[in-house]
Amino acid sequence: MIIPITLTRLTLSLKFFKIHAYSDKNRSYLIILLILNDFNLMVSKLFFSLIITIISVTPKTLY
């Protein structure tokens, strides 16, 4: 789970370096993108944990 997240981080940072982040408009845009990326990661983590808990709980309820 950690490896793909770091890979996406690396690709995002590379994309950011390609963009000319010297102007204030681009800088704010990059910050917004970073925040959105972190939020997406958080949501996906929560979603996966929820699925895992459901999978682990269902066999017990079946018996």
C-alpha cells in the first residue's frame, strides 16, 4: 500500500518540476493539487480499510 503512494508522489513532484512554478498562480494551483492528492489518498485508505473490515466480519456472521 505504501509503495504505490510513494510512486504517485514521485510522479506528481516530477510533473510539478516540469511546470514553471515561479508564478504565483501556478504555485497556488500546485498547492491545491497536492491537497487534493492527499485527500484522495486518505479517502482510498479509509475505503480499503472499510472493505477489509467488511470482509473480515462477514464470515463470522455467516456461522
